[in-house]
Amino acid sequence: MRSAIDRETLDRLVAAGDKRARAFLDKPAVLEKEEYNHLDLRPGLLKDNALRALVTHSTTVPLVVQLLSPNIHLHSLALIYKRPVSPEVTPFRRGWHRDIRIPKDLGHRHLPRVGIKICYCLTDFHKPNSGMTLFARRSHLDSEPLAISKAEIDPKHAEVCDLTLNAGDAVLFENRIFHTAAPNRSDRVSRVLIYGYAYRWLKPEVYLDVPDEQLLAKSDPITRQLLGGYRDVDTVPWALQRWARTHGVEPEPVPWTIEA
Ligand SMILES: O=C(O)CCC(=O)C(=O)O
């Protein structure tokens, strides 16, 4: 999605992200080590007002509600910064994977789509190999593990997409698509924020901040739902259900039984 974030919001997010990443940004340069130049920061992010406000961002989150359903919450949140590495360094690993680990228990066949991540670009990604997550096109439909030759780091049969994006754009990707981190071979720091949403019957990942009761009490109903401010999964997702009804995008109810 082009221009998902306006300039003013973008500036606020970069300031908030840089504050959290200050120690990482200030480390001495070591261009030969990919892992040294990769920050994946998760705990504590929701304490920041600008980062918390993005949980209900109006250009993107309504799409996720329509693609999944109103019965969702925030499942993960990551600030990912990559400092430049030398173009000569061979990538130390790729880490191609699907999100939410469902295949570990159920295998790769008949995988359901249960989560969608929104990756907000805080910097331009105008050239290849500049730090954007790589995606294997159409791999969400694959029913096998991703095939990678012994001497290679990327899949044999799938097209690897290194997207060209502007600061302020957002990329939505779902749990079944194979993707991987990749090094930043440009001369600037790459910055993204990734908000993962999933059905409420999927427990948020361990790094997501436990909802702060005081903050929840002050939040609007949709923020409260997305941050997990409800008793259990059987509590009806009132807030987003109401939003969906108001906008005429409520999903068809699925009955337990039908008259035969
Ligand atoms: O660091 C990256 O670019 C990859 C992020 C990722 O793998 C994920 O969000 O699951």
C-alpha cells in the first residue's frame, strides 16, 4: 500500500524508533558482520504513544479486519533496523520461514491463513539488497517445505521478491508466505516496523507487551480489543464487530448447525 503513513506520522515514528534503537545506531562500524548490524527489537514498544497509535492505523488495519475478520488482536510487534554491511560479505544465513509456526505441528499441507503482518517502511527501499524482507512469490500456496539447493541460500523454484518501496509505504503479508530477513548492502540504515495481527484464538507471541491495565482503561474500544483487553476468546469482539457492521463489511455468520 503506497503512502500508508503521512509525512508527519512518519517523522514521529522514526523519532520513536531511533530513540529505542539509539544504542544500536551508535555502535562502532563493523561492516563485515551481518548479525552485528541487524536489530530486531520487540519488548516495550507499546509504551510509546506513536507506536501504540499505529496499532489502529486507519489506512491499513481496516483491510486486515476485512481479510481476516473482526475477531483479531495484535499478535506481534517488531522494530527492525539494519545498518549497512559490506557488499562483499556473503550472507551468513537467510532463515526462510512461514510465520506463526503452524507447520511445525500441522505440516505444510492445507495451511490456513490466520495472521497478517503490516510492514511499515520508515525509509525508502529504492535499490535491491537494501534491507527489505524478501518474499517468495506465491509460496503461500505451497504444500511442501521450501526447496533450497545445497550451495544456494534462496529457493530453487520460487521467484524471490525484493520490493521497491518508499518511506511511508506498507507491505501486507500473511503467515503462509515464505519470507526471510536479508542484509542491507546500501549506505543508509534501513528501518521498518512490523505489526502482526491474528485471530484472537492465537496467543500473542511472548515478546508482545502484556496489556497495561491503566493504558487499556484510557483506550478507545478498538484499541482495547487489539491490545488484548478482553476476558477470554469467547468474549464477543464487540468493538471491531461494531466497526464492521457500521461500514457494511461484517462477515457472514457461520452457524454450528443447519437444517438438513
Ligand atoms: O528482518 C526481516 O527483514 C524479516 C522479518 C521477519 O522475518 C518476520 O517478521 O517474520
